[in-house]
Amino acid sequence: MKVELKGWKKFHGHDGNGFDATIYVDGAKTAIVSDDGWGGGYQYHVLDQDKFDALNAAVEKQPPLSYTQPDTH
């Protein structure tokens, strides 16, 4: 599965920076994602439900990420 983020645009919102972008899965325009900069989560406008569901299923199969803050002292 090839996933691309295209048309990314950043702007200033009320509570920080926001953005709009288009998600493509295997070359098909799948969803528009945005953060309005007013707090809260991302909003998704799904254009291809089957591809969006396949993307979410693939993400769920990924192992959890872990991060350890380097000791700077």
C-alpha cells in the first residue's frame, strides 16, 4: 500500500497552527484531513471509504511506537 500526503497547506488558527492536506492511497484520492487550529483532533472528509478503511486497518496492524527521552544531564 502506497500512502501519500499531498497539497499540504499550513495556516495560523486560534490556538496554534492548523493545516489542510489530501491523503492518497495507491494513487486514489482517499480523504481530506484538516486541523483547524482551534484545539481538538483532526477532521477527516472521507472520499473513498474502502481505501480509508484499508488504511486504518494497516495502521492498526503496526507495532506500537516507543520513545525514550535522551538524558541530557
